[in-house]
Amino acid sequence: MSDSSAGFQLVQQSDHSALLTLSGDWLQGSRAGSFAALSQQLHQATPESLVVDGAGLGQWDSTLAAFLLRCHNHCRQEGIPFTTRNLPAGTDKLLRLATAVEPHRQTAEPRGSWLAALNPLTVVARSTDFIRESLAFTGELSIALARLVAGNSNTRFEDFRHFCYQAGPEALGIISLTSVLVGMILAYLGAVQLQQFGAEVYVANLVTIGILREMGVLMTAVVMAGRTGAAYAAQLGTMQTNEEIDAITTMGISPMEFLVLPRFLALLVAMPLLTLYADLLGIVGGGIVAGGMGITPLQYISQTEQALAIHHLAVGLIKAVVFALLIAVAGCRAGINSGRSSAAVGQAATEAVVTAIVYLIVADAGINIIFQQIRF
Amino acid sequence: MTTPAPEVHISIRDLTMAYGSFVIQQDLCFDINRGDIFVIMGGSGCGKSTLLRHMLGLLAPAAGDILYSGQSFTLADEQAQHAMRRRWGITYQSGGMFSAMTLAENVALPLQLYTPCSRGEIADIVAYKLALVGLAGYQQYYPAEISGGMLKRAALARAIALDPEILFFDEPSAGLDPISSRLLDDLILELKESTGATVVLVTHELPSIFAIATNAVYLDAASRTMIAYGSPTELRDHSDQAVVRQFLTRGSNPGEPTEPAARSGNE
């Protein structure tokens, strides 16, 4: 930067060769030489050989070496002999080191652009892969379950207990908050409409049926998908990265039995219980709003008692079991099939949550249609 | 770039390392000269990597100080520490390459952050650094797509992106085949010679130690301090500590230090 004459000069020699003289300080940010300018001059001159003279060089760093490498590669491409003289000792050595190995030519097919990802064919291909993978996973899980029932499984009860605790008691706080709020929201929504007919007291029926059949279990499932499903994917993905899953497999233990089954069963146990808890708190939440609208607690309770039918509760609990199954499968599948890098583990966790929520909503719609058809 | 005069570059002063009340190593006191290839050695679990993490400022010393070119790192404020770190290049045990970025992006990151270079210049420097470690043309690969040896070399390319004064290596040849390991040694040697950088290595690969190290320190797990300091060949043949001679001869030289046994003829 101190030397204003930093740069290069290309001189055509009488014997069709070109002499490239470098001068000044070649340091990062000094903008000593851009290869583009030189490449233009070289194209015009079309020399038969290129000699680089570094006698006038001052200080230098990687900028110089990078420039020389480009010159060298250019000459190699054009088939021009390339020689150097008077270069600082270090540069010469580094240049030799850098050119010792031929540049690697990419043999793999070019990486698809983001547009290619929208190609309907790729989308279909990817979806079929996904479905096949999911089916394979479900199949393996069923085999593991069958072995568990038969009593010759490697599932450890300790793991199961540990995951039950993680999926159950540890989730109570967040479930309490969401269910009370959902109960309140339902009550508000209903109360405003029912007030028009002077039927505010039926808020209790609306909240009870809404919470028991639909909202209690759905909110619990969404929270558990984000909380537990993502955790399963991240745990299993990291185990894949650390080669723990390889270790388990080579010990002759099925990762399905050892890792997936305890998580799956824990969620299957925890979800219905959490749903019952969420139902209770949701109804309480509705009661708070109803109280604010002038309905006495006694009225609310007796109205709730009327609406509370065992089949509503059963619908919620059946859904809870189905949702637990879907969350566990989405989470564990994403984790087991995760790649072996930090980015891949992140992707697995995202995939676990997204697929779980899509599964939940589709399954919920399906179950509602079935129950409506059989008038349950 | 620098004269090879024996000038102290890094000094460790009465360093004590501890996790809480559990002391790992105490009273470490040694110098690393400019242009040295310095090896921190010792048995597994003696605190080699912990010492490196202290030198890198990832852990704070329980007592003592670490000086770079006479300037205390421990006492320096955050900005000064940052400025010092910028002159270092570090490769981690398992590479530490960002898996969401291509090799080119990995190497370009420090250049984008700390140099005024334009995009074109950065692309040129990245191509050069990758060529230097024998990975020319691998710019668009992701770390997951290349082999372990290539990953180590790619990590080295990132470490030397800013032409560092000090290069730190944590187990550079762990998990490499003998030839890749040898090539990496040669590369370290070559880079050190042509750039004049100081190299600090944590390793227990004996061939590597004898091939490139100019100076070394031995950390003992039992006495929790350093028990030997000097050139590895010197230590192997003449150290007054039997443990050190044993370590440097793979346990086959329990004899007296005065008789330099001519057994390790591989060097």
C-alpha cells in the first residue's frame, strides 16, 4: 500500500515470448493486480511462452500467490510454457506445492438449482421415496413390536421409564398453559355467538364438547410434536452422526428395538394421560371466561356435567393414541434416516415437526369424518 | 517473511489449569520460539488438548498467564484478544468445518470477515489455498462429501486463509492412514518454511513428532505438571525421565538415559 508502483507489466519479447514483471507490495487490499486485466492482455498478445519476473517485488502475501496460481493455470489451459525467475523463495515453493496436484474435475452431475427442485418429476420421485421410506420404517417398527410382545426384544425398561418421564411430567407446564388458554378462547368464541340468542349458559356444553373431542387432544399433540418429536429426531440424528447407531447395529441389537421402541411406547403412554389433563384444564379455562360473562360456577358445572358424555372422552383418547403414534413415527424416522452432519441433524428435527403436524391434521380430519359417518 | 532468529513467540507462565477444584496441570512454564514446530505431548488424558484450549482462549487459566509476543492474552481485553486471535490459524480434532457450507465458502468466510478483498480476489485466494493443500477443484463440495483426510486438509486450508503467524493443530493426523499423515506432515513443514509461521501441535503420533517437531513439552498425568522440555530426539535419547523415554520409544526403552539406544531407526 505504501508503494504506489505495485502492479504488473506485460512486455512482448522479440522471440514471441512475453515477460511479466511484478513490482511493489502485493498485500491483501492493495489491489495490486487483477487477473482479468492480465488475461485480456494475454489474449491480445497470444505469446508462445510466459516468463514471470519478480525482481521488483516488495512485501507479499497470499494475494501474490493466488495471482501466480491463476497465471499458471491459464498457461496450463492454453498450453503455454510457464517459467518464473527472481521470485521470493517462499512464493516459488508455495507455487510448486499448489500446482503439484492436478485440479480435480467434478465428475458428479452438476448440483440441481432451486428451479430443478420444483420440477414435478423430481417432486413425485421424492414423494415416492419418502412414502417408501416411511412404509419401511413402519414395517420394521411393527416387527420390533411383535418381538416385544413375543418377549424376545432388546428393549430396556429403564429407557422406557426415562422417556415416559421426559414425555409426561416434564411436559405438564407447557400443556397447562396451552390448554387453559385454548379453553378460554373456545369460551369467548362461543359466548359471543350464543349471547345473540340469550343462550350463554350453553357455553359450557360448547367448551366441553370442543375440548374433549378436538382441541384438547390436538393442542397437546402439536405441543408434543414440537417438544418431543423434534427431540427424538435430534437425539437419533446426533447418534447417527456419532456412529452410535452403527455401534448398536454391529452389537447385533436392532436400533428399532433399542432406540425407537422405548420412545414410541413412552409417547403412546404419555399422550392419553396428557390429553386427560389438558381436557380438565381446558374446561377450567372455559369456566373462567364463563364466570366473567355472568354464569355462576354452579351453573357452569351442572351444564358441563350434562354435556360430559363418555363417548366424547373416548373420541379424544382414541385420537390421542393415533396422534402419539404419528408423532413418534415422524420423529424417530427423521432421526434414524438423518445424515451425518450438524446441518443434517437440524434438517431431521425440522422434518420431524413438519411431517408430524401434517400427519396430525390429516389424521384428525380423517378420524372426524369416520366418526361422523358412524355417528359416534 | 520473518528471520529465523530464536525469538520467543509464545510463553506459558506458571500456568495452572483446573476444572473447578480439579487441577489438571499446574506450574507449566515454557517458551515457544518464533518459527518453531512445537509439540505438546503426553499420555491420553494428561491435559494436552486442555492446554491447547487454554492457549486458544477457549478456557481461562486458574492461575498464571499466556503471552503472545510478550503481550498477555489472559489480561488483555476482549478487543485485544480478538485482534490476537485474528493472527492465528486453527484446525480442530474433527475438522470443525461448517457442514452447511461448501469448502469454498468455509475458506472464504474469514477472508470476507477480516480482509478488504473483493469477491473475485477472495475466489482467487480460496482457489490458491485449496490448491496448496491438494484440493484444487473441490470448491463446490460439502464437507460431508469428502474423505477424512481431505477434510483435515480442507480444515488446514481454512486455517491458513488469513496467512496466520501461528498455526495450531489438535491431533492433525488422528484417523489418517500413514501416507496421508505423512503428506500432512510435509505440508505443515512446507508451509512453515515458506511462511515463517510458528506451529503448535498436539499429537502423540511418534513418526510425526520425530519428522517435524523442533521442540516439545511433555505433560505428565501422574505428577500433573510438565516433566520434560526440549527437542524430541534429544528427549528420547537423553531425557532423565524414564516415562518420557518410554513414551518416545513406545515403551521399549526402560534403560538408562546415558546409552542412546539405536533402536528407533525409522528417522
